[in-house]
Amino acid sequence: MIVTNVTIKQLVEFRRLSDRSRKTFANRIQTPKTPASGEGGGDYWISCLSAIGNTYRLLNNQLITDKINELDQKYQSAKHANTKDMYKRNLEILQIYETFSLAPWRPAGALQFLTRPKITLYLKNVPLQILPQHIFAYDNQGIQMVGGIWFVHWLAGFNIGDLGMYTEAMFEYLNLVYGSNYQVDPDFCLTVDVVGQNAISYRQLSNGTVPSLLSTTLDELNKLI
């Protein structure tokens, strides 16, 4: 039985593992975490992802400029090479967005940003942790819609199928949390790789433009449980 919440990034990494490493991962998520284990490095990209997320919400690129200035000061004063490297990489991503419009990744009109309950989504008995940057509601010709956006980055590089796994899990999450009051908009259930600006919507999964990999990945994981 899986007792540790699994992130989508862990599922992406799982697909790239050898058979032996897959079994090690399966064993690990069946063991409760100790308080000291933590998440380990989960905040590496927090500076750029949070700034992009805030800019998306307010459509104010000055927030990017302000974060660049703040990080540049930290970069200049950092003493350790690893810390300087972290600031440098976050800065490089933010510089892409200093004059970049995020508006095309939002529905037209006024948005109501909703809470993001930290619930566990169970798919095929696998507990998944779903943490998009934003969930929002809006009116579409009298129909109450809900959408979400998930900004992600991975130094090893995501492909479109990887991003589709994030989007598919978020779609299920939105249905679970808000499906009784809203209709999930497949066009604005989006995952964005912030370096390549690849935006994968649920519409692309449902029409087959992007391969749907989440279900088969969970099946492969369950074989090892």
C-alpha cells in the first residue's frame, strides 16, 4: 500500500528509471516518511515560478522586474557556488518573462481566483499531490467555468507527454474539488514549461494531439506495489 503522496514530477522521473530503480521507488513510497526526510530541494525554482505565477494573476510584469532586481542582489552577494548557480538559473528564466505577455494563457474577462485545497487525489489507488499555481472561475456565456494553470520547470527537460501528465492530473483535481459547481474548461486547464513556453491544455489530451500517459504510468507503478 502506498502511504506517501506521489508528485507528478516523481511519475515523470519514474518513466525514465531502470526496472531496478523503479522497484526501489515503489518500495520507498510504501514506507512512511520520517519527519527529517522532508521534500529535499523542492524550492529550487520557487523564485521564478512564484514570480511568474504572481504576474499571471495580476498581469503586471513589473513584478518580474522587481524579482529580477532582488535576485540579482542575492546573486552578487552569495558566497557559495551552488547558491549562486541557483540564483543565476532563476534569473535566466525570469529574464524571458520580463516583457512577455501571459494574457494568452488566461480566459478573456474577469477571473475569480479560488482556493487550492491541499487534498490528496487518488487515481488508481495512487495518492497524488496536486499543487497548481492558480485555480480560477469565470463566466462563459452564462456557464460557470473553472480552470487552472501549473507552471513547471525541470533541468532535465520535460517533453509534451510529461506536461500532459500534469494537465491530466489537474483536470481530475478540478473535477473533484469544483466539479459540482463549475464546468472544467479543457482549453484553460494548462501546464506550462516556463523555459520553452510549451503550454499543454486538456483539450490537446482529449483530442489526441498530446499523448495521455498518466493512466499507463500509474498502471506500471501499481504492478510493483
